[in-house]
Amino acid sequence: MLPKADSEAVRRQNRRIALEHVRRWQRSTRRRLSQETGLSMSGAAAIATDLVREGLLKESLAVQQGARRGRPEIELSVDGGAARIAAIKIAVGEVSVSVADYAGCVLATRHVSVDLMPMDGDGLVDVVAGLAAAAIAETAGGPLKLVVVAVQGVSDAESRRLLWSPIVGTRDIDLGGPLRDRLGAPVVVMNDCGLMPERFRWSSDGAMRDFATLFIGFGVGMGLRLGGTTFRGSHSSAVEFGHMNHVPGGAPCRCGNAGCIEAYAGDYAILRAARGEDAGKGLSRRVSDSEMQELADAARAGDARARAAFERAGEALGYGLGRLFTLIDPLPVAFVGSGAHAMDLIEPSIRQAIALSAIEGVGADIPFLVFPDVDAIVLEASIAFGLAAVDDRHAVPGALETA
């Protein structure tokens, strides 16, 4: 017989499994919960009943298929009214906030265009908190359980502080504490690229256990999903793939170093190479999607310098991936951001560089997925991460009543 502590741990884990199952399928039944998870029928039924009683899941009659006879099964789905979360994105020149219910449905969205570079920590908190409070006030429903802040930059491992960002002039800003005081809910602060794998947690195109997300746009950033878990460092939350060195002493990067992968594959790096501009130019401004689209069109139309710039970007990315695959097994890569619009221009040189840098060229034929809309990916990732974190809390029986 299991000691009480062990049996409670098993119960919590089974509740997590049940919530994860219903989120993945959106609508399920007690029978399907048992079949898909390996829980016994009696165990699945008991867990589902508890979650319904606590207001985390809700029941509805299943639609009868064909000529099936007998009583229809009771379907299970997440009860959106159980809780709310807020997803905040801090990016170059903008802050956006979305509030979602417990089922992941977006209830309200607010956005503001603002120059963040001259702000200190207090100024940044004021902008973010004011916008978030306005979005939260527009919504009704369950209690606000969590605020997820996705930011371009390096956050600490405790997910409270913004240590450095190319979009804010001040370093080491405490966001978590002041935002919690202002908004009345726990706050986590994470690098936006490191968060991106969470977008695929419950989606059909994220069924892969191990994969990488690679953002190409204002910068170059990576997220890793390894062993079914999104990787987070012990000192920071990011996988700083874009700031791995590609050419020692090479082109300047926004981070202040020289020769980073980003200094050859970021949108500003591609633009300055295509225009033959000085290597130090373009570090402070945002390159628009339309500029990158025009540049890609020019490369496709035969502009040799534009085509060479994209090929050079692909080479930098490919050598970086080849080094990564030497450390861990090759894994599929989801490309995100404006650079994904030009995959036809950069993919050949990416694969060639992987083949030249990885041991025996292993990984040169890995699957590539393309998701150009970075805003959608970050929002969906933030919501998925937040809901999973709230699920973990609710896996403790009775947590909703005592929260």
C-alpha cells in the first residue's frame, strides 16, 4: 500500500493528466480519457467527476453519431469561467495585452505603440500595468490567476526580472514584483523566443516530443522542447542561439558583441548586407515586414546582392544548427517571424551549412515548419504556458476553492 504522501502525489499527477488530455482534445469523455491515458475506467470517471464538481471541467451531452443506440455519452470540456490569465508582450516599440479565460478564449486585447528605449524601470512598469489593468477591467469571469510577460530580452531564472533587452535602455528591471502589486496576481517574466515552444503544447502540429522554434526577425532567438518539456536555463530563461559566435570579431550585433549569428541572420543584418551598408548601421531601428518582403522579392527577381544576403543569413543559421545538433540529437525546427517568409531563399544554405558542420552531415534533412506570424505564436504560447501553470496548481485537489 502506498504511503499517504505517495498516493496524493499520484492523485495530483492523474489530475494533471486528465486536464492535459481534455485541453489537447478540447472535447472528450470519461471513456476516451481512460483509453487515451491508461487510467482505469473507474479512476478516469472519479477524476473527471471531481474536476466537474470543482468547476474546472463542464459536462454536455455528446452528439449521437450514426444509428448508435443507447444513452449518449457525457462530453467533458474545460470550463472557461474557472479562471482568467493575462498575456503581455513587450517588443520593440510596442506593448500588447490579451486576457483569456480558462478555456483559452481571448476575452479582450489592448495594444499601444510606444518608444521604450528612453524608459527606466518605473516607466516601463507604468505603461505595462496601465494597459494590462485596462484590458483586465474589460473582462468578467473567473479570478485572475496568472500574468505571463513575454519580452524580447534576457529574463532571470526566477522569471521576475528583465536583465537586459535591446528594446529598453535600462538593465535589470524588476517587472514581476511591481506588476503583481498592481494587478493582484502572480507574474512570470520570460524571453519570448524561449516561450515559443509552448504554443505547440496541445496542438496537432506540436505532437513532436522534441523540436526547436527559431525566430528570425528583429533578432534571432530559439526555444527548445526536449523530453516533452520546454527548456529553461538555470540563470536565464532563454536559449541564446542568436548570440552564439559565428565569425570571431565579425559584424556588430545588437547585443554589443561582434560576430554573433544574429549579426548575419537578423532582419537588420540581411538588410544592411543587401544594401551594402556599413556593418555598424541599422542596429537601433526596426525593419518593417514590408521592407523584408520587398528585399525578398528583389532577391527572387535576380538582385544578386539581395540573394547573397539571404544566403549568408542561411549559412549562419545552418552552422549554428549544425553545432547544436552535435551537442544534442537533430530535431525538427519551426521557423517563426518575418524571416520565415523567405524560407525559399535561406533554406538551401541552411541545409548546406548543417551538412558541412554537423558530424557526417547529420540533421541536414530534418523537417522544417514555417510560421511567419510571430505575434500570433507569442500570444498562443503565453496563453498555453499560463493555462498549464494554472492547471498545475489546480491539480492539487480543492485548490480552486482555497485560492
